[in-house]
Amino acid sequence: MIEKDSMQYLRSAILETERIESFSSYPFCLPAIKNLGTLNFHPAVTFIVGENGTGKSTLLEAIAVACGFNPEGGTKNFNFSSMDSHSILYKHIRLVKGVKMPRDGFFLRAESFYNLATDIERLDSSGGGPRVIDSYGGVSLHAQSHGESFFAAFMNRFGGKGLYILDEPEATLSPSRQMAMISRIHDLVGQNSQFIIATHSPIIMAYPNASIYQLTDRFEKVAYEDTDNYNVTKSFLNNTGKMLDILME
């Protein structure tokens, strides 16, 4: 009998510590990476949260590359490279997969999305087949604002039954678009999709029944209301005047 959690696309990521030559070099010197061990993923949505510099994006990138995605984003069919800057962490990550293979997949990262949009235009200008941009809403991603193009990719390209890895999607989105993203995530989860998301957004990470890992010097599984992002935002909004007085003393 097959266990229910084995039916998800990605079950866990394991740091193969025995293959690491030195923990004094990047990225293995990061405390959270050094103490990673095994990271178990939720069948639907897993959030990775934490302060800047804790290793969220580094880990997410390594997971994506280990899955076969291009380091700068896109589907597994993209192989462009604007700058070879990804870490070697992916070489030391072992993925434990379920028995199902995703039909779709995408690595969406805000910091290199411009490069992805440029490669789509390059592919379409070469001709010889259906336009790639039609899968992203049909309008050039460079002809839209960063937020509009990012949201267009998320709304149009993600087709369900997929593994979707998102790196700080809130970086380009307004609060209302972040709420719309929650709705779209829920639709895709209902279509047998799995998400792994690194985020600072207390809006996006409010998606219910997800696993949330907060990074400090280690990975800690926490409730939504116990995340630093939620509590800092709540304190600021509930005591805006007082907080501003303190900040501007």
C-alpha cells in the first residue's frame, strides 16, 4: 500500500554533509544551511521564511537546480544564462521524490525575471514554431510593468499538476495582487500542484494548512502567527504612530 505523502512530487531535501569538504566556505558557512539535515515538504504548500541573508534564496535555488530547472528561472526547457552566479549547494542536495511525476513545473524568481522575459523574446524572434509568449498571456513581458509581467506569468503559464518553486514573489506585487496570488495558488493546489515558496510576505504566507519553516541559525517549523514577519507587521500596523516615533528618534 502506497502512503499518501509518497504521492506528492517532492517529499524532502537532504543535505549530504559527508560530501562537503569545508563548512567554512559559502554557502555551507551559513548556519541554517550547515544545520539543514532533512527538510520535509508539505504535499501542497511549503513556505521558507526568515531574515535577509539567512539562506532562503540560496536553498530554494539549490532545490530548483537539483530538480532540473534553470538557475535563473523558467521551465526545465530554458537553458539561458546571463551570469553563472548560483552556488554549488545543489550538488550536495539529495531530493526524495514521490511516485508521481509532475506534468508541469516552473522556477519563478523575481530577481532574474527580466532575463527570462528577454530569452522568451529571443526564442520567439527566431521563429520555427508556436510563440512561447502565448503561454504567458500573449503580451510581451517587456511591454508590461515588472509586477504585471510577473503576475501574467504566474496566472497564465502555470497549468496544474505541477511543481512550482517561487522565490520572493511579493517583490514585484502589490498587496492586492498578493491576495490574488493566494487564490491562484489555491486553484492550482486543487489541480494537484505542489508549491515551495521563499517569502517575506505575511499576506502570501497566510495560505492555510501550509508548512512554514523559519530560518535563523536552523530550520524551525512554526505556526503562521509565530513568524517574525507576521508579528513585526502586526505590531507596526497596530501601533504605527508609536513605532514611527521610536524609529525616528
